[in-house]
Amino acid sequence: MLNWHALTGRETAEYLVTDPETGLSEEQAVQRLGKHGANEPTGNGHESFVRALLRQLMEPMSMVVFSSAVIAAVVAINDRNGGNWLEPIMIVVLALAICSVRAWRDHSAAVTNHSQSQLNPLTVRVMRDGVVDSIAARRLVPGDIILLSEGDIVPADARLLTATSLVCDESRSESGISRAEKSADTLTDATAPVDKRINMIYSGCPVVSGSCKAIVTATGAAATEGRSAALLENDPAPQAVPVLSADAMKTWRLGVYAAVGVSVLAMGLFRRTHDLKAIELIITGITLAYVALPSGVFSVLGSIFSQGSLTMARQGVILRNLPVIPSIGGASVVCTGKTSLLTTGSMTVERIWTPGGRLVSPEGDGLGSENEYRLLEYAAICSDETSDAMGSAIVAALEQLSRENDELNSRYPRIARLPYGFGRRLMTTIHRTAEGFLAVTKGAPDILIPLCSFCDTETITAICEQMSRDALRPVAVAYRLHAALPEELSEEALEHDLVFAGILGVGDEERDDSADAVKELTEAGIRVVMTCGEYPATAEAYAKKLGILRPGDDTLTGTQLTQMSEPELNAHVRQCAVCARLSAEDERRVVEAWQSAGEVVLATAARVEDLPVARQADASCSLGITGHHAVQHASDAMLSDDSFSLISDIVRLCRSACDNARAAVRTLLAFSMGELGAVLISVLFMGTTPLLAVHMLSALLFGGAPLAALLAHEPPDIGIMYRAPRRRKACIPMRETGVFAAICGIIIASVTVTAYAVGKPSNVDAGRTMAWGVLCFSQIFCAVSLRSDQPLYYIGLRTNTRHTALAFISMVCVILIMLFGQELFLLVDLTGIQWLIMFALSLGSMLLFELTKFLRPLIRQLAGLPEA
């Protein structure tokens, strides 16, 4: 690999056969794309169905089941009387069918996850044939000329050609520097380490500030210099709230092993007196462990979460990281910005003040002095109208006074710019005039005033406070005329000894639905905290309107925060509803303090400075319209229309997904306990097993397990946003889930054993046929009943039509198998009375499942469970 940093920009362009002024031609780009491939990391696709199926087949328990089929086939070969060949064949067929269903479920979840990640593809401005255009980053090729600015993600490794105040965040690259200052200068040391290569930018690193022009040197998997951590979009945040606790899963496995061991031991003891074959004992024990172990749980959970992400996408929320659903569902604190989220982002200039003048409204009072006109004009030329809402508001105010922005641009042509920085809160532009070079600086008054000469600080502060109480953002403007252009266009050279021009009061109307969303989150037990860079009085005014700041709540400023130690902040943070005048590091400290208090934090992010907050929070949401690319690709979710109401929507939907996951786990647990209990009770008290391997596998396939995955389509409960958040507990409370699953499992086991006991006196095969039918029907009814904690007659069957349809199809399949598939599934004909008893036991199980819901308070009390 070449040492690009040791080459000049011209040498790099010549080596890559590129014109730095016009870029590649489209023909060259197409040829190089075919040679180098798409600009994507390797393995960026999704798992195919075939690979998912092979993975399922290679699981240890699947291999064990297939080995039991081999054992059964060997016994059939050696049987002089002609062995039963149907049993090993059916074991293989049913095991393959179960693995196929699980593989298809995993494949569908992977496809959904991949499609979600493609909804907001990374784009980049590139120069081709002398024309600048935005293209998908995956189409970049070595030699492309790219243009980047603040908030962009570096799409590939590149050598800088020009750079203006460029700073990149390389904390997750090989250099490990969070604020890496860049320059287009050529380095003489060819062996310079990565952190010293200031003229190189690396794939996946956000542009914190400044702008640049660079030539791409490596794409895709070849972009190795800065890819020690991979692209931001493939770097999910750590999962704060687990789905299932590891201890619960271990207990489940141990319980299954113990029950299977007792069953096999009991069958071994009784097999001589009840004519049980040793091979039947082994195969039954292996199959029982396979159907009872939680091997299919994570497949079902993946299906539920992927369906939940699709539902969120239809609501306007793009979920980029599926494992974060439990964190959002368990969120107890929302740290949110103000502009474009709680407010519309459509700013207007409502007040103007100049030194020695009066506080006027450009719309109502009109402008009377030349100073007021000059203030507005200077503020307009020191703005980026296309990307800055405030700049658009200033230009709109000028247009009301019949002043055209194009006229200003011709009178004050811009020759340089120092971009706005979140840390310094200022922006400076340099313009050529007849008198010399005019430098105009605009930004926060408290930052700008110390840079000015002869300011009436007391009066200016009072004006700012008055604007802030009226929920206006004060914006100060100052200027300086230079006879000659400074040699170095830097902050130190331009931003000192300024002439104070005045203050603009900029308003931003709150969204109509923001107050309702805050109220809904508050009723759900979630604390809403406003964290912003506004003046404290401005932030308080908005927070009171929206219901965020209530009696007894405090406002914390950045100055106060810097004076607090970590223990002091942790002790005080619960009283803070508004955190104003914060830096990016201050916001990160606030989030960390809430986490130290045991809360799960959902944070919003818009600008590239919010990246530390997005990474620190348990879950993060970016703004889809006004948010920077870097934040959008680093966050867990993206709000399509920048509305705060979507925050309450995503919390509701994630809570619903967690509820559906809990119902699915409870259903699968009940199935496992039901089959384990049926076999264990029958073996201990009757000396024979009511179910053969074929029966258990087919019950898993037809009896209701596929119904668990369709719980993903269950709508949210009506009272879902009136429950307290689960915070850092697992989103599936295994103790509670285990208790109610055990009760349902006992019901399934009881009716199955009863059916076997009724049918066995006439014929063991008839007893097993009745037991299999009751087991399948009771599992189907259990899956229908456990959809919700509400009674079935209350929620109805139409709220989840897919689940209801599959339940009906499953029952029809079971009946058809019992009528026409007896030989394949080792069943026999039943009498009319036996059919009636079987249906009566199945319906009885349904009534018992529903009765359990009415007895939930009593069961909770007896089991020592906390209140729901």
C-alpha cells in the first residue's frame, strides 16, 4: 500500500489518474466500480435462507435428534421381524421441517434488518466531469474527488487536497483521537503513524467542523487504515437492557435436563414390567430434550423484534439497531434537544436592538435607524441560508423590508468563512468592500461580548434576559473593518476588538403535538429533560409551555455543571428538568449521571457535536430531516419528520414489542413444561410414555410453536403507556413469566395425561392418539389465550387476524392428520366417544387458561410477585 500521506495532492491525483479540478469522468467511474467493487465493508449483506438452514441443522441438539433417527434406522435394519421404518423417516422429516421454519424466521429477520439499514443510505458530494453531485457512498471509487463539510461521514479513505478548519472524530479509528485537526500539507516522514497523518481522512469518521476537498485513495474492504472499528453504521451501541437474563436461561436448561433425566431413569426402571424397549427409551428422551430446550426462543424473538421495526417504520421511525428495542421500551428518562424537535425549527426574527436604540419588531414597529438596517444586513451576510434555519429567518426579515439577499451578496462578496462551532458558538465571514475587508461575527452574546470593544455589558445582558423571558433566542452581531486581509484567517486573527452591532431576538414556535407527547411520556413514568445550548431563561420559557419544567424542578446551567463533582451531579440530577447552556461534554455528563442513578436514558441527537451523547445513552434517536449524516448513522433510530411525538410513539411500540416477546416466551415455556410434565407424570405413575418421538416433534410443528412468532403482530395494549418503565431489568421478567407459564404447562400436562389415561385401557396406541390430539389442541388454545393478559372475550380474535387464521389452520391440520395421516404419524382410529372426550378436554384447557387471568392477583400474592 502506498504512503499517500507522503505524496503531494498533485502526485496523488497523477497516480490515481484524476484531474483535481474536474474529477473522474462517468465512464472512468463505471470502469473502476467494476474493478474495485462497491464501497462497502465485506459481509455487509444478510444471511441467506440456505446458510440459516445449515446453521440450524448444525446445532448440537439438531444433530442429536438426527442421530436418534439413525439409531432407529439401524434397529429397523436388524429387526428380523421387519422393523418400523416410518419412525426414523418421520423423525428426519419433522426435524427438517422444524429447522426450516426456524431458518426462514431467522432469514426474514435478517432481511428486515438489512432493508432497514438501507432506508437512509450514506450519500456524499462528489465531483465528476466538473459537476458536483450527490451520489450513494457505495458508488465511490478510488480517484473520486469528494467534498465534505460539518456533519458528514468520511465515506472512504482519502488524501486531503484542501481543508478549512477541518476537525474529524477519529476516536473509533486506529488513531483514537476524538478531535483530530487536519491539514492538506504534505508530510516528509513516510513512516509517520496514523495519528500523525494530518493530511489523511479515514472511512467512517465524522467531520466535526470545517470543510474539505479530498481524493479517494481506498474504498470498501481495502480502506484498512481507518477501519479498525468499521463504519459507524455497523457499530451498534451496547445493549443496556437484556431480553432474557442469562441466569433464567441457565435455570430453564437445567430444569429440562433434570426432568428428562428423571423421565428416562423412570422409564428405565419400569421398562421391563411394562414392556418398554430400550431404544424407545433413548429416542424418547432425546426428542423430549430437543422439544423442551429453548433453542427456538431466540429465533422467535428475532422475528418479533424485526416485525416491530417494520411497524415503527410505517409510523415514521427507522430503527437501525434491533437489539436496542428493550432499552427503548425500558427507557425511564428522555434527554431531548429543543430546536426542530420540540419546536418547528421555522425561526423568525421578532426583536431587534442596537446600542443606544430601542427594542423593536421588524414586522410591527418597523426599522427606523440606519444602525438597525445595518445590524440586519450584517447578520444576513454572516449566515448560510441553505443550511441554517436562523439564516433563513434573517433573510426572510430582510425580504419584508424589500431588501434582496442577492443584492447584499453582490455588495458584500464573501471571500472566506470560519464555520460555526458548537464549542465556541460563533461564526465569522469575511467580505470584500470598497473600504477594505469586512469581518462579521455572529453568535451567542455571552461569548461575543468579551471580544468587542466599548460594550455596555450591563444593558446588553438585560436586553438578552428580556428576550429570553419572551422565549426568544438572543443572537449578537459584531464586525470589524480590516484595511488588509490578515495573513492567517483564524479565530485569533479575526475575532477580537470587534464593534458591537446589536442583538436579534429569534423565535421558534413550539410544535402543536409536543406538549401532548410530553404529557404521555410523563404519564408513562418517563422523565423528560431538556438539554440544550439556549439561554437558561429561554429554555425555561419553552419548558414551562410544554410541561417539562414543573413546580419543584430546577434548571442546571453549564457553568454550574463544571463546578460540580461527579457525586454532587449524581445527587442533584433528579431535580433537573432543564439543562441549559451546555457543551457536548456537559450533555454527556448529564446522561451519565442519570445512568448512574439507575435510569435507562433515551437521548435525541441532531448535530455532529451530539455524537458523544448518542454513544453514551442507552438508546439514541436522530432527526431525519435536520440531523447530520454522522448522527443519523451513529444513532439507534431515526425520526422521519423530526417530531417529538414520535418519541412517545417509539416508546409505545418498543414496549409493545417487549410485551409480545414476553407472551411468546411464556407460550413456549408453557409448551415445554406441558410436554415435560405429561411424559414425567405418565412414566412415574403409569410406567409408559404417552408420546413417542414422532408425536412430540409433530406437536412442536403443528401444535402451536409457529403461533408464538405471529405474536409480533399483536397490537399494543390500551394501558401500555400507563405502566412504570422497567428500567434496567430484563424486558422479559422471567420469574413472573415462569410462574404463569408453569401454571399453563400444568394445565396442558394434566389434560394430556387424562386423555392418555382414558384411551390406554382399550389400546396404548389409542391412548397416545388421544394424548397427541389433546396436546396439539391445548397448545393451540394456550397460544391464543396467552396473546394478552386481558380476557380473550375482551381483546377478541380480530385484533390479530394472522394469529387467528394460523390457529384455525393448525387445528384443521391436526384433524386431517388424525383422520388421514394415521400411519405416517403412528396414530390409530378413535371412536366417537373418544373424539368427544378429546374435544372436551381441549376446550376445558381453554377455559382453565382464561380462568388463570381472573386469578392473576391471587397467584401474584401467593407467588410473592411484585404488583404489575
